[in-house]
Amino acid sequence: MCLNNNQTVVSKVRTVILILSLMLIAPITLVPFQVTYSPLFDGDNAFSYLTDQCDFGPRPPGSENLSECREYIFNTLVQEGWTVSFQNFTYRSVDCVNIIATWPVQNSTITVLGAHYDTRPHADQESDPEDRTRPVLGANDGASGVAALLELARVLPEAIRSSIEMVFFDAEDSGYIDDWDWIVGSTHYVDQLTSSKRESITAMILLDMIGDVNLRIPREASSTDSLQDRLWSIAADLGHDDVFLDTPGSSILDDHRPFLAAGIPAVDLIHTPFPWTWHTLQDTPDNCSPESLEAVGRVVEYFLVELTASTVSTTPFPTDPPIDFALIITIALPLAIVAIVALVFFKRR
Ligand code: 1BN
Ligand code: ZN
């Protein structure tokens, strides 16, 4: 009788210990795969892509300078093994062209990286009326985003390139001039997406005005929070929280908007309030820096490597919150206490 009772207690204790162990171990298995990766993005090399574009001169839509810059972007990408196509369209009788770079075999889910490669036809933020008629060189507003994409095209691990599409938008920056709209190229790109292609895009990251010497990127207000959270967390881990400010920024009409309107998570990495060089004749390489390009490039590079390493198939951004240790402790600890109390209770009986 006594032996029987002891056996029952031992068996109960074993069961409780087993449950307790499972409770403690199970949440740990849910911790996302941790990536240890050292970004390769080189700020000096990216800066040379920026000055190369500026060497063509101002690059407004339909201009010969923009055609030459397009050939340069095409050649740089092809040299790195990317497949490049031109998406032609006409806007207000001007021939415009988006440039699209993909890896020869594309994955079923992709991230779109975007930047505009056109520049503003007039420096309308200048105080002198004559200066206001001159075109902007666009070292920051145009060339900086393109330079970062070209450097990413060079350094991204080949294993993740199938999960990426790079789009260089035309006709972003002519709004309010000759009755033009803003973001014409990105609007055209999204309008042309088939529904299956649209569904394959799980995120869009826009790089715009990321080259200023005093680069500051707050959280652009219309961007997708979950995507922003991940990028800002990586920026803090990599020591770039002096650039990626964890403060709310204003809402910007930019090339990420058509993606958001189509239901695609999107983020605009943009310097706001706009630097003093914005839409002036001072938007030149000497007001930009390799360090600024490198901070943004490395954060995006890390993000892409981590995303591709941890995503099995389709993982829409907003529905994939990270599980952290604080959450594990708040769930597992109270359960563990309950189990211990139950164990003591069983033992006494
Ligand atoms: C960004 C860089 N933008 C133009 N150059 C977008 C923009 C649109 C900014 C409207 C202000 C007003
Ligand atoms: Zn602009």
C-alpha cells in the first residue's frame, strides 16, 4: 500500500518535471534563426558610383544626360551578373524609362529595392530667380540612392540575389514643373504589375537622399511599421543609430507610395527635414559623404541577408512579429511557477 503510494508520487513528480522541462525548452526553439553576418558594402566604392553619375551633368527626364546615365547603370549591373531590362513609357510626350535588374532565376518571393535616377529640371529652392531656372545636379537627390543600389548589386551574396529586384525609377522629381506629377516612374511600374507578380513582392525599400554629410533618417510616417522596426533595430545593432533616428518623421510623397497603395509593405529611407541643398545648385558631391552611403547600405544589406536566411517561403511583413526573450520570460516564468506549486501540492498529498 505504502509502496504503491510512493510509486504514484514518483510517477507524478516525473510527469510534472517532464512538463516543466518542455515548457522551458519549447519557447526557446521558437527564437528566430540568428544571423551573424559582416556587411561588405563599401562607402568609398559607392561614392565613386555617385560621382560617376554626376559627371554626366544634370539628368532630367528625356535628356541626353539621362540616357547616358541609363547606359552607365545598365553596364554596371550587367558587369555584376544581373539581368537588366528597360521599361519604356511616355509621359506628357517625353520618353521615360524605368530600369529593372533581376537575378537570372527569380525566387517566388522577392524584395524590391528602389531609387530614382532622374534629377529635378529646375533648382526652384534657390533664392536668385535666375538660379531657379538652372537644373539640379542631384548628387544627393538622385545619385545617392542609385549609388547605394549599385554597390549592393556588387556585394550582395549570390545566394540571396534571386530574392531581390532592383528598380531605378525615372520621372520622380519633376513635380509642379510644366504641370508634371511626382513619382511618375514608380506609379507606372506598380500599374504594370500582374497580380501574381504583385503578390510575390513581400517588401519594398526605397533609398532617396541618403548621401548628405549630415545624414539623418527619422521614421517616415507613411512607411510600414514592421519593416521600419526591423531596419531600425539592425541600424542600432550596427551602431548607425546616429543616422537612423528613432523619432517620427513627416509623411513624404515618394516612390514607395504606389507600393503601399497596392498593399505591399514599403519603407522610405529619406533624409528629413530635407537638407539645405535640396532642389538647389548646391546638391553636389562635396556635400555628400561615403560614410553616409555606407551606413544605409550596410543596414539594408544586413536586412536582406537576414530576411532571406530566415524566410522559408511567404512571410508577409506585418504578420511576422519577432519573438524575444522578454516574451519568453513573461510566458514561461509564470507557467513554471504554476508547475512548481502543483508539484509541491501533489507531493504533500
Ligand atoms: C523627394 C526628393 N521628393 C522630391 N525630391 C518628393 C517630394 C514630393 C518632396 C513633394 C516634397 C514634395
Ligand atoms: Zn527631389
